[in-house]
Amino acid sequence: MEKSTRASSETTMTDNQDVEKTAAVQPRLSPVVSRAEAHPSRADLEDDQSKEDKARMAANDPSAFPDGGIGIFQDYYSRNQLKQYSSSKIAWIPSLETFMMFFLGPLFGKVVDDNGPRVLLIGGTFLHIFGIMMTSICKEYYQFILAQGICSPIGASALFYAAMTSVGTWFFKNRALAYGVMASGSSLGGVIMPIMIDRLIPQIGFGWAMRATAFLMLGLLIFANLTVKSRLPPSPKPLVLKEFVTPLTEVPFLTVLIACMLFFFGMFLPFTFVIIQAQREGMSISLSAYLVPILNAASIFGRIIPGAMGDRFGRFNMMIVMSYFSAIIVLALWLPSRSNAPIIIFAALYGFGTGAFISLAPALIAQISDVRKIGVRNGALFAFISWAALVGSPIGGALITHDHGNFSQLQIFCGVLMMAGSTFFVVSRVYQEGWKVMHKI
């Protein structure tokens, strides 16, 4: 009986998504319509309402939730190339993608510290674009794992560390602002790319939608290859494993690492699950699709403004304020949200608050590190964070299933972890400067 219910729920959700996707690409009809079309019968309205209710019930069925992260390709793959696989198995593609983005941080940080950004920029451009191009022709699960889950994110990781470390060598007083401006580009991409791909797939197909995305990225990366450089000249040094371990023996670095790992553990859960939670509370599918772009749009300002304020009033001070702010609105706003307005407000405020974390975290590491070791130390930080990225969403999905399709346990889990991470930022600050509240650090 349980298997039958699950299959029925998944089939219902897939059918309704197909209907919506088809409707989205139908040509605009003539304004001249028949009387029956202009005034649908009561039976038609009841049928439409019944379909909407079934779609919402399918979306909220615990058996329909994946036990992993929900990427923008999750729904498409489950209905097309990978429809024979479970949602849980498909969800490992975006989870692995996030993990690979951060895990190789120490290696790439060492390369850019010793040799400058050029090698990583060229190699990263090739791997990232090649991975996206190969994804456009993938048919089998293992092919998606290799192309989208491993190859493309390794290239993106190389590009990220090359740019981040290079920026840190050019700025001291306004370093957090510089990191914020640099990181705001990914937020802008997070607004444009999902909408772009969603609109292109019905018009030109999945393959050419991915190729169009790759060509757009290639043009931007050519510009990056021509302009990004480090202020410091290359100074190759032999690989010493102690370089990666020594930071863990320093209390300021260790406390910041623990803080970032705990905070990151919860931070991406709203990005992953806010759309489904909103639909459960009655938000329309068309409106809920814009929640993540709203998050990312607000994150643009969150990555720049707090960074500039951090340079003026203290980066640790600003990180503590913004991280506690993000944790509080999860527990005080997202947890009790039961209608459209508070969920939309939460998405905007949360995007702004967590955007500060993205720009301030590398600035904190740079502040407590030798400028010639920023790459290795930021890489070590993000390597630890990668494990939180890998398992955070699967745990979140399991909590929803355990809570019978409700989100309270997930929301509490998210808020408490972020609150714990915020507290460790306080611990790091107190260790360095004591309880001098007004002191800039």
C-alpha cells in the first residue's frame, strides 16, 4: 500500500509539472475568445481546483521528498534523462557539485599562493566549460555524475580560488568590500541563470540550453582570464603538509573554522527547501519559483553593504551581527510563516543576511593570516565547509520525511545550527580582543 501511494504521488506531481511546463510555452492566443472560454463552467473550475489540490498534496507528500539537495535540474532530470532513478539518487548530483566546489580548496589555494592565478584560471575555464558542454549530451546517470557533479565544479572551484586569493592581495583597508563585490557576481548569476535555463529548455531543448549557458560563461571567463592577476609575484615553494595542518593549531583560525562550518551546515537549507515549504503553505507554483531569485537578488546587497561596513566598524563585529540576524529570522520569521507575505519577506531578509557571510568569511581568514598564505588558509576553511555542504541537504530532507512532510524540525535544525555558528564567531572575537564591545576587530 505504501509503495502504491508513493508511486501515485510521484506520478501526480510529474503529470502536473508537465502540464505547467507545456502551458508556459504555448503561443499567446488571440484576444477574441468564445463565451464558454471567457466564462468557464462551475465544473471546469472545480476540476482545475481539484488538479491544483492534487499537485499540492503530491508536493507535500513525505514520500516525494528527496533525501538530498534539490538543484535547479532535479525536476527536469526526474522527468527526462534520469526518470528511472529515485529523487534521492538524482539529488546527489547537485550535492556532489557543491562538495567538489569547496573540497579542493587547500590544493588550489597552494597553487595560487605559489604560482599566481594564471594556471588556475586557464585550467578552470577549460574544465568548467567542458563539463557543462558534456552535460548537454549526457544520457546516463554516471555521465551526469562525471560531467556535472565532478568536472564542471572542479573547474568552477579553480576559478573561485584564483579570483578570491588574487583580490585579497590588492586590498587591506577595504578588503571585505572587495570580497563582497567579487562574490556579488555569483548572486547575480543566481538570479539570471535559473530563469534563463528554465525559459530556454522548452524553446530550444535541454542540450542547446546548456550550450548557450556554456557559451555565455565562456565569454565572461575570457574577460576574467585577461584581467585577473595577483599583486604578489610567483614564489614557488615545495609542498609541505604542515602548511595545511598548522592553521588548525591556532585558536583564532580554529574557532572561525568551527563557526563557519556550523553556520554553513544550516545556511543552504532555506535555499534548498523554501520553495516546497511555501507551496505547502498555499503559495502558487508560479510565485514560489521566484523565491530563490529573490534570495539571490537580496544577497547582492548583502555581500557588498555589510562588507563595506565591516571594513569601517570591524569585520568580526559585522559578521557576528549579520550571522545572528540570519539565525534569528529563521526561528522568528520562517518557522511561524503560514502565508505568502512573511515567506517572501523572509526570502529577501535571509538573502541579505547570508550574503554577508559569503563575503566576510574569507575576509576574516585574511585578517588573521599572512597575506602570502591566504590561499592555503581559505582553501582549508572551505575544504571543511564542503562536508557540511555535502550532508546538510540530505539531513534536511530526512528531517522533513521524519516530520511527515512538515518543516518545523528542519527549520529548528537550521536556526539552531546557525545560532551555534554565530556564537563561535563571538568566541573567536573574545579570544582575540576580550570583551571590548566597541573595539574594531
